[in-house]
Amino acid sequence: MISSSLAIARKDLRLAFAGGQGPVQAVLLGLLLVFIFSLSAAPGERFSAQQAMAIFWLCSSFGVVLIFSLLFRFEEENDTATALLLSPLPVQGLWMGKTLAGLLLLLLCQVFFFPAALVFLGLDPGNNLGGLVLMVLGVDVGLCVLGGLIGAMGQGQGAKDALLTIIVFPLQIPLLLGGIRIGVGLMQGTALAGVADWFGLVMAFDAVFAGAALFLFPHVFRGE
């Protein structure tokens, strides 16, 4: 199943960057949000670490919706969903491939979001870059696990984008809260042990929804 998942991820990434487009909409929306929020501060006023991290994760949250809307649109536009279901490819492999492609695209978007937050929001990463990388990866995995599952629920429906938006944002709240609290703690010099409870929340979220997605994805993708 790993090889088939990698094949799906490569296919989606190739289609995503066809014509040089890629996750352009997600990147532009995130940068626009950072810039607009930066205008809300008075001249010389700095955003707190909590405010800056909240804006960073808000950009990532919106980016997930746009990314998985794009990834699941490939099957609709090319009418290949039925072909994938009839192929010997495990359906769970399709979910894992979509999730992996979405994770890579989200990380690419964050390569732009984080420097923008540094410049416009005064975000100070501190000295614990390793912990911040672990935090970003942990939260991103959860966001993409959710995006892959909820995106499949809207497969073949005209209101897919609305469904993805309405359902995914409330489910993201514990994950985003964990990302904000961990990021603030690490940037303020707290050791990893000091934010272990929040890391535990993020890891538990990832594990629970990954297990749920592996079980539910075949049913929701087939429209059962």
C-alpha cells in the first residue's frame, strides 16, 4: 500500500504543479491574511507571540481547505474516481496518497507564511527551532488527515467546498489550539517537557483521526 500511496501522491503533485500553478491560491490567501492583520497594529506596536502564532495557524487552516479542494478536484475534472475504485489500488492507499500530497503542499505554503509572519508580525522563533519544526509537523499531519477525510466526503458534490469548510474548521480547533500553545511556549523559552501535555493532545488527535480516516475513507469515497 505504501508504493501505491506514493504513486498517488506523485500523480497529485504533478497535476498540482502542471502549468506552474501549484498551491498559488493558498499561498496568496495566507500572505494576504498576514498583511491585513499586520495593518491592525498601531505604528511601532508589536504583536504578541500568541497573536502571531494564531495568525500563522489561521493561514495554514485556510490553506488546507484550498489544497484539498484542489486535490480532490482532479478526480472530478478527469472523471477518474470510478477508475480508481475499480483498480487494484487499496482505497486506503488513495487516502494516504492524498494526505501525503496535501502535507507536502501545506509545508510549501508555510515556507512562505513563516517568513511573512517574521517580517510583518514580528514573530520571534527563539532558540528552539527543532521543537518548532516538530510542532509544525505534528499539527500539519492532523490538518491533512482531516483534509483528506473531509475532502472525500464532498467527492462528486457541487457543494464540496462549502462542505469542506463547514465541517473541517470546528474539527481543527483542538489541533490549532495545541499548535498555538506549543508555539508560544517554545518561543518564550519553555523546554519541550513544559509543553508535553499539548504535544500529547496533538499526537492523540493525529492518531485518533488517522485511525478513523483509514476506516471511514473507503465508505465516504464510494458515497456509501
